[in-house]
Amino acid sequence: MKHFRKDNLKKDIISGIIVALVSIPISMGYAQVAGLPPVYGLYCSVFPILAYCLITSSPQFVFGVDATPAAMVGGALASMGIAAESAEAMKLVPVISMVTSVWLLIFYFVKAGKLVNYISKPVMGGFISGIGCTIILMIVPKLFGGSVGTGELFELIGHIAEETVHFNLLSLVLGVVTIIVILVAKKYVPKFPMSVLMMGVGAILTAVFHIEEYGVKFLPEVTGGMPQFLLPDMSILKIHGEDIIVLSFTIALVVVAQTLLATSNFALKNDYKINNNREVLAYAAGNVASALVGGCPINGSVSRTGIADQYECKSQFMSLSAAGTMVVVLLFGTDILAYLPVPILTGIVVCALVGIIETKVAIKTWKSDKREFAIFMAAFLGVLLLGTIYGVVIGVVLSFVQVIIRAVIPPKTYLGVIPGHEGFYDLKRNRNAKAIKHTIIYRFSGNLFFANINAFQQDIENAIKADTKQVIVDARGIGCIDITAAERLVIMHRKLKEKGIGLYLTEHGSAVNDQIRSFGMEHLIEEGVVRRTITLALRTAGVEKPYPLEGAGKIESFPYIEANERLAEFEWAFGDSAEERMESLVVEIAENLEQAKKINMQTLVEAENDTSWGKVGLFDEDELLDRLEVHISELEKQGDTTLEVEEIEKQIEQRRRIIEEKIKELNPEGLEMLKKHRKEIEEHIKIEHPDYYEQIMAIREQLKGEK
């Protein structure tokens, strides 16, 4: 009731009245299908509905006597040789309802409701559409004077053919005209309660023209008054225990699958949330109430919910209104029921069912994704041909198959550059995009694991040409990697390296790096195979802007703006061991400088680039230079180097200015972050290496004066 709003009270009340009036023929008919007298359909439209609406989290779903459970109970009675509406049937049916509620309580405690979260929209749409078409086929004979059918598609078609012996033309005209009038009114005056008006028209036709004399069927006469509350005779379980337990378990599954899927579908359609497990508890409560009034198992009614939705129901005050209306009918209006023609009431229900068939979902999936359309049709045909449970099973299985297919064959493409634009673009979808010379940029948008690593490798190998020098994987869609894929990456890296081709894994989250290290393959990271961005991988491979493009010469693209969190790469790549790895790189750089005969900007940059990691990103390079200063100063003090600290510091300061300009170009805000980071490093050096800090600061002041 939390969705109750005073300004919508009128619509909730009207929706409830209409639902109650439409429920009269539906409930009475399905009560008969379940082997009970028609009046029990009305009994089950009062207290069970109240029990449900006080617990449910859905603001608009309607609970009551419905086709599938009723048909299952009726079929079971027939197989047991128990006559419909007999004393034995009236004792047995409420026991089935009570045991069904016990199963539903068990489902509640094991939280079975959460399983619906794993059912996709196409499955839901196909399932609901299948139920809608099934119920339409069940009640079609009532349009022309026949009786309701049971079973699946072919049984229902056969039943329709058999019932033509009861064909009444006037009944068919009344039913078809009702359907046409309501559907036309729904299009042009959707808020007008045409269903109620057509019921009134039917009563007037009966009173004035006595259409019953022409063979038109009417609702059976029922005795007025409220139901009695009685505990079901559970001793029946001693006689039919096994049959009842198995049947009740199946009915409980149907109630949960059918009602929960339909409830979720309406929740998605109308943008509200439901609590799946709480819904299962509400189903149990409704079935307990049904058992206490002698009724059959009940579940959610898709058709009546469609009517409530049509009249803009917003809260379960609708159910209170419906139950109240049914009480009035039971106490004072049972005589009027005899004036309501069955074909008109059937036409009203057909219109409600037409409204729930998900034709839009079918059309959308057909246009956008044929696999999802196939899943929709499988769920639809599964319900129609095999029944509710099999339809759900087929749909769920296909949903998981689709998940597996999408994991094994995720979206993938090759990227290039559009001159004058920043970033990298799909070469197939953008005709102006050009591939970078000697470079493959391959985007793989799925987790990398044993089932798809072969396709991953094959795509890359097929794309390699005679002049390919680097393969860059845009791995932003790779959230995790398994050991099979990691081992294959090692093999691919080795084989490509032997051919003089560099392999780089870029753009992914740091968790992938953690996984690679946990598999004992950290050398992929240490050797620079893993890089933070595509642009850094290109720089490491020696491809600088302006990028040389295939068939377009060298065309400068707009500056590529990096986000702040993408500027620092070491911590992203090495995690907790980032500082240790940076110190080892400093040693490598110092050794490279020792081998250089002359210290200048070129030798400094070459010393950086000749490490096992490759080119260092600008943000990390700035910190690396700070650490290099300290390291060279230590070596000089110990007499372990021929390098001159002052000369190196001079080159470092010049390099810092270049770094500042480049970072300013990449990300103006990143420059402020860089300066802040410099101060943090300086404070660290001041505390850990005070002597070197004083020496370095003195040299920097001297260089500033020379500038």
C-alpha cells in the first residue's frame, strides 16, 4: 500500500470495481474447471485477495482463481475418478490448496523467488505472451456457445473444433462485437471503462430482448451469502497423499513461475520494484485463505492485472475495492448475475489478454537481435505447446545458453583513428577511420577465459600482415582472466616477439593485473606487455603523434585528453609492489646512463626507454626522475659512479619542463595533480634522505638562477 496516493484513489477504486466485475465470469468458470461449484470462484475473490494484497510488494498485480492451477486440479480429479462438484471433490480440492501453500512457504524460506532475477526480458515476454494466447484459446469456445478447454495448443485446437457442435451465431456476434468495440475504444478513448459499459449492454439485451431464448449462454445461478471458514480435512492425505503432494508441488512451481514472472514484467513496464521473496510469501497466504473457504489453488491473473493497468491502478487499494465489490455481489447481487451473457464477458477477458501479449518485444528483438527473438519464440512456443513449467524451463535454459554464447563470442572489432578527432574508432562502422600503419588495435569486449581464448588468438593472427610491428589489445571490456587465457597470452607474446611484433594489453582494470600476477606470470607486466592506455602502448612501440595512417600519410589528430586516474600507470600495473618495481627501474636507468659517454637530454630519454618496462608514462616518469636524483646522489657519495649529479640534475629539470607541457596538453587538471605529487615525493625524500634532499635542492636553486 506504500504506492497509495490520495490523488489516484478514484482510479484505484474504479479499477477494483472493474476487476471484480470481470472476475465474476472468470472465477466462476475456473472454479468449475477445478471441480467446484461456480460460487466458490466468488468466494476465492474475497479473502484470498485480501490476504495477498496485505503482503505483496506489487502495487497493481491481481491474485485470484485462474486457468492453469484450476486446470491442473480438474485434470487430477478426473484421473482419480472423482466427479466434479461432488462431495469428495469439495473435500479434496481445499486440501490441495493447503498443501500448495505449504510448498510455497518452503519456497519462501529457501528464497526461491530470487531465481527470477536470472530470467531475461525475452523469456519474460515470450512466457507472458504464451500464457495470454493459451488462455485465449481456452476460452474461445465460450464466444460461440461452447465450454472452456484445457491443455496445450493442439488439445485446445481440437477442443475448439469439438465445441463447434454447440455453435451459436448470436453468441459469436455478441462476443466479436464486444472485442471490436473495446479494442477500438482502447485506442481512441483509453480511459473510458468500456468493459463495464459492455457488461451493462449485455444485461439490458437480456432484460429487453430475452436473448437467452436464442441459445445465448449466461452465468449460472448462485446462492448469495458469504463463505464459511473451515479447516480442510487433512486426513484425506492418508488416502491420496502421494498424488496430492506431487500435484501440489507442481502447482506451487507453476504459481511461482507464472505469477512471479508476470509480476516482474509489469514492474519493469511501469517502473517500480518488487521483492521477489515477499511475493512468494503473499502467494502462500492467498492459498491458505483459499483453502479455508473451500477454494482451489490460486495464482496471479495476467488478464485481470492487464485490466487494472489499463485503468491506471497505482496501489493495492484496487484489491481492497475489488474484494469489497465482490462482497456486495455475494450479499446483494447474485440475482443480477443471471442477466450477464457469457460471450460478452468472454470478449472482455479476450481484450485484456490481447493487451498483455508482448508484440513490441517480439518486433524489437526481431529487428535488433535474432538470438533474443529466438529465445522469445522458444519461451512463447514452449508455454503454448508444452505448458507453463516446460515453457519456463526452455526459456531459462536458452537464456543461459545465450549468456554462454555471448561470453564465448563477445563483441570485438578493430580500431583506427579518424583524422581531426580524438580517440580510437571502429574501422568497420566509421568509414573515415584509418588504421595506424604497422599497427593492429583489437578491441575485445568480454572476459577472457578458456572458452574464448582460441577465438581471441585466431582473430589477432588473422589480422597480422607482413608489415605489422605491434598488436595492441583494447581490453577495457575484459573484467577478469583465467589461467588458461593467461598462459596463452604468454605464448602469444613469445611467438610475436620472435617475429619482431610487440604485444600490448591496455585499458583494462587493475584487477586483471592482479590476476596475472597471482598466476605467476608477472613477467608480462614487468616486460611492459601491460600498459595503461592505447596511447602509452603506441609510445612504447615508438609510434608518436602525428600517427602515420594507412592511405592517409601523417595526419595529426586532436589532442587526446587522458582522465586524471589514467595518468599514473605504475601503481595500476604493479599494485603493492609498484614502489619496489620503480626502484628497480631507477637502477636500470642509472646503469644505462653509466654506459653513455655523454649526458644530455637524448641519452637521458634513451636510458629511460631502454629498460625492461619500455617507455614510462609521463606522470610516472616525473616520479622516476626524482628517485633517479636520489639514487645518483647516493652512488656519488659512495664513489660508485662516474656520473655528475649536477649535470644529470640539469637534464632532469629540462625534462621536467617537457613533461609539464605534455601533461598540460593531455589533461590541464593533471598538471595540478602532478605538482601536488611532486611535493609529496619531495617530502618523502626530505624525511628518508635529508642529505640528498639538501644537495638536490641546492642544485635546483642554482639551475633556477642560471635560467
